Amino acid sequence: MSAMEFPPDMLLGAATNTSALGAMVWLVWRHRRDAEQAIDAARRVAAAEARELREALADFKLQVARGYASIGYLKDIENRLTRHLLRIEAKLDGERP
């Protein structure tokens, strides 16, 4: 047997191993590609949800700020009414015999 002659069993085994290895490489490449696509899709979804959450938080902060402004205004009115009622009470106390 010379260096270039191979038994048929060996050639069939080499061809089978080469095909199996090629299929495995293809499966790994495909799995990696699918995983990268899934990660990119998840990133896009997460970015969109984060953007929506930031907008909702900004709206809530604005609503809270408006509420606090109203509370301050109500406290001012309460103080003015209290002073006015105290003046009325003082006048009534002064008119009693």
C-alpha cells in the first residue's frame, strides 16, 4: 500500500466525520446568530419600555408638582380664613356685655 492509497472504509469514515463536523459547525453558527438576534430584540424591547417608564415618571413628577402647588395655595387660603375668623371672634368678644 502506497501513501496515496486508503482503504474504502477509511474514506467513508472520513467523509462521514467531515459531514458531521460541518453540520455541527453550521448548527453552532446558526444558534449563535439566533441568540444574537434574540438579544438584539430584547434590547430594543427593553429600551422602548425604559423610554415609556421615563415618560411616565416625568408625567407623574409633573402631576405631583402641580399637586404641591395646589396644597401651598390651600394652606395660604386656610391661613387667611383663620386670621379672618379670629378677627370676627375678637369683634364678637368685644361686643358682649
